[in-house]
Amino acid sequence: MMLLAAVVLTVGCSDDDATSSRGVVTVELAPYASGYTETEPVSVGTRGDEPSSPVWAPDKYFFYEDLESASGIYISNVNSAIGAFFTSVTTHFVRKFFYDHGNGKWLINEPLDEGGDDNYYLYGIVPYNAANVDITPLNGNYLNGAVMAMDGLASVMNQDPCIVVGAKHGSKNDGNDPVPAVSPMKLGDFYCNFKVSSSVEQNSLKPNYLFLLFDHLYAALRFRFRVDAKYAELRSIRLKKLEMMAYQDQACTLPVQENVRTTVTLEANNTGASPIVGSIEFTQEGGPMGNFALIYENSEGNLIPTGNEYTDNLGFVPKIKSYFKLRSTYDVYDTNKTVENNNKGNLIRKDCVAENKIDPMQLFQTESLDRGNLYTLNLTIKPTYLYVLSEPDLDSPTVTVE
């Protein structure tokens, strides 16, 4: 459900004066990302069959639209802008790929450099506005790679921060799917060549094709909710909102700092190996988290399923030793379901709140959650003892981690 498979990007500009015209480049973007690695078995439900990766993509990398079936989860960067750094040997400029809702395409809103064939080493981040990014050439030359320093990434996010770990220009064969030029895409290969024309020539210019490979900066926490079957005989539940807070201590009294500074060193290569050098550095910055971070909001009014079905909701966190508290807000309905009540029954209790502590050491036998890994928690809403035997609407039902 993230982004879409291939979309057209058109860049243009009016003439600056009577004697010259700015460069125009037409690019079709085909973004790929690695699937999350499942670190805990899902006790109920199964993942979808992994789609076959195109022959030009590295193993376990998928078109964004295929990631849902690859990982069994939705990807949260739907329609997020992609920031791409077009670099020469020692200099760079940034262009933003943004989603145009009007025509359902991804566009760059500024022209690339004018004239001739342009060679670039391409680096980038998604979502574009998630952090302030500073990029420098590795060993003085972007041909060798780049160092990306990102300030202001949140300690808890509802989006999946990713960086470009490979880029390639391409072509299109006989109107079929675009394919990279000459050879498949490789991790660590950042070289791209774009043909730029004058605005007069743009109608006759064949479009370029750009392929980006993304890798995850954070770990994903998946929260799967269901309603206990016995409780479902009495009540229906609508999960309205999920919020999460990160803490330094197991008792969850000392919040971590609001943001992290993230530094990634990318070393270019032509072997297909990951370009990320060593470990990604996360340094906490700013004051402590003052509020829970919103990671899910139910605007459609769907009820939590019962029995063996689960919802899927995600939060994203960096590799920092942290403990977490999950806050769930929900409405309780009786079972007198009517069309007038949108099949929910009568509203009994509004904005109930339940909190669950998440101790990674206890639940996953690890001090911190590793990037690119998916950690699954199954949660069941159950009635309390008093709820069953006494006044049914005085106590909120409990949420248990299984």
C-alpha cells in the first residue's frame, strides 16, 4: 500500500531569456524497498506469499506496491515525498519527488541542470520532511559514497524512515515495463545518467527511467488487536487511536529525548553488497518526549475483529535501548447492531483508555530493536472479572499482550 509501482515525473521551466532555454528532463520513478524481516512468529494468521522480485531488483527487494504481500503489513509512507540528492563528483543539489493527487503521478517541481547528458550519483531519504539532512562526499568524492547526517528524526514515528542504498537510470522496451539499462540494479551503485533537453525538444525526448532502492533506518513494531470471543458476545469495540511513548527506564517514568540525530555512511561499490558502513549511529537530542506519539488513527470507524482475526498497526523506532508504553483509545458498543448505528450497536462507553508496557528485553530477548526487523505483538481485549459478574459498564475491559 505504499506509494505506487511506477509513476511519471516531468520537469520543465520557461525560457530565462530569448537566447537560452532551461533543461527539461522526463523521468519515470520506480521505487523498491526491502521487506521487513519477521523476528517473531505470528501466532494467528499468515503472511501473504512473497511476490517474485523482478530480475532487475536485488533479492528480497520489492516494488512498493508489493510490500504488503511481501511483509504481511501495510507500509506507512503512502504519498510521502522523496528527497533525492543529485550529486556530481564534489557538489550536490536536492530535488523533491512529490505526489500529485490531481493526476496520481510523482513529480519534481524544479528542473535539473540544463543541457547535454548529465551524470549524477544519487542519494536520498523518504519521507522527505522527516529530518533536516546534511550530505557530504565520502573521502571528498561522491563517486566514493556519501555521509548523510539527519537531525530531528522522531524517537517514535508513524512513518517508516528509509534511505536510498542504490539508484540506477534505465530504459523502456517496446512499451513494456521499464528496466534498468544494460544491467540489473545493485545495492551500492549510485550512478545515474539522464538525458536533458531544451524545452523545445522535450516533446521528442524519450523519457528517462529512475530506479531507487530503499533500506530501513528504524525497526517496526506491529500491534495486532482482536476482541476476545466471549467478550464479543457482550460488546463490540472500535479502536480509535494508538499512541506510543519511549522511556529510558523499565518502570516507564523517564521519557527518552524527543528526537535522534542519525548518521549513515554509504560506501559506493559495484559488488551488490550493502553500502552502509558499520552501524547506523543514533544520538538522542532535544528535550524529553512530552507527549505520546500518534501511530494510528481510525477515521473509518471500523470495529476490531473477533476470534482469530487481527488488525495490523505499526510504529517505528530507532535502535536505542528503550522501553515503551502503548496507549489505546477505543469506544465500547453493545451488541444491538442496527443499520442506523452503522452496524456498531449503541455507544456504551466513549474514549476508554488502556495502557500496556512493552519491555523488549522480556518480550523479544533483546535490549534494543534492530532496524529492518519487524516485531509483532498480539493483543486481545478481554472482559474483567467485575465486568462479567457486576455492573457491566463501570470498568473498562483490559487489553492483554499474548
